[in-house]
Amino acid sequence: MTQHPPQSAMPDAPLSSPAGAVRSVQEVSALIEQSAHDLRSSLNAIQSWAYVLDRAFDTMPAPAQRALDGIRFGMQQQLALIEEMEEAVRLLADESAPRWQRLDLLALTAQAIADRRPTAEARGVLLSPVATDGAADSSEAAYLIDGDAERLAPLLRHLLVHCIWRAPAGGSVGVQVLSEPDHVKLRITESPPLDQQRSASRLTALTDFFGRRAAPDGATPARQSSALLLTRRMVEMHGAALSAESDGCDNDRIRVCIAVRFPRHMSA
């Protein structure tokens, strides 16, 4: 669970009150909403010119058509990133206590995959349906956990987006949900790396990031995506644990897996 400094150490004590926290979230929401509006306005101009070019020629030369298709694809990607940024900033600014309820991690994961399948298809990435260990055959509660639905659903979507964006065209992302005695484990497998050295450095970077370890000898820490930054925060608020694992792969390459172990029950 995320640890907060005592109130006396906070930079602005009034914001530690419930009313102050609400005002802070509202201000951040207003700022991110305006920023997103400004970013979309710039894309609208590009979209207008793309529309004009598309209708300026009865038969457009192949290179020009590919360029126009690339512009449209780039705009769609930027719009998706803006939407994800809006959601991520609001969630990161929200310091309210989690609202716990019993949730089916398998069902939420399947919904997250359905929500992000168009993103994967647009990038030419195979996003497989969620796999399980079959525990539901013996217990209906096999994948139930205590969770905050308003945070858990975005957590799953953003984690999938991170892996989809890392995958090359023609790559794949796999998802598993596994039942353990006191936990339910989510395991997302990234697309195979290009070489063994790169996968080994990826494992190290993720392990340090998930464990909030400082870079050795004052080195600059590896840059992580905004989706992964949000994932770490949401996982910690759920009292869960993030880890990086590996799977064997063809030609001795290592496939990296991001694993989250959710406790079945939150302690008081």
C-alpha cells in the first residue's frame, strides 16, 4: 500500500483535508481537460487538410495515398494517447480512499482485452483472449478479489496498452489469470524481443522500476511509459505486487512477462 508522509511533512497541509483533496483533483481535471482540448485542436487542423487532399484528386498516386493513410493512422494514435493521458492524470491526482468490493479479475481482464483489441489490431499486434489455469471449474470464486472497480479497470487497460505499444508489427501479447491460495495472479506476456541481451536488460529495468529502486551509481533510470507509471501506482493502491518474470523463447531469447499478484482480501 502506498505510504504517505505525515501531515506535518506535506508541502501544503490544507490539501490533506478531504475538501482540499477534492479541490486538488478538480483543478488537475480542469487543467488536463484544457490541455487535451488544445492538443485535439491541433489535430483538427491536420484532419481538415487530410480531408481536402483526399478529395483533391480523383485518383491519388500510390505514394501520396500511403502518406495520407499514414497521416490518418498517426492522428488516430495521437487521439488515443490524449484520451489515455486524461484518464491517467485524473487517476494519479485522486488521493481518495479505495472503495473496496468483490470483483472478478477474470471478467475485468476479458473486458479490458475487448476494449483494447482495436488498438492492437491497428498496430498489427495479436492480442490473444485471456487464458486461465482452469480453477473456475472447481470454484466460482477462483478469481474473485477485493478491488476498487474505478481504479482496477483502468489499471488493466493501461497495462495492456503498454505491452501493445512495445510490440512490433506482427508481434503478440498474451494474458493469463491464475488462482493461488491467497492471491489471484495476472500475467501479461510481452512480444518476444529481438535478441537475448535486450530482453535481459528489459528484465532488469522492470525489476528496478517495480521495486522503486534507485539507479546504481547515480545513473539515469530507464524511462518507462506513462501507462506503466499509472499501473505501478494503481497496483500499490490495491496492496498488490508487481514483478517481472521470464519465459523461454525460440533461439534462446527470453520473453518478458509482467506479473501482478492481487490479494484476495484486503486487510483492514
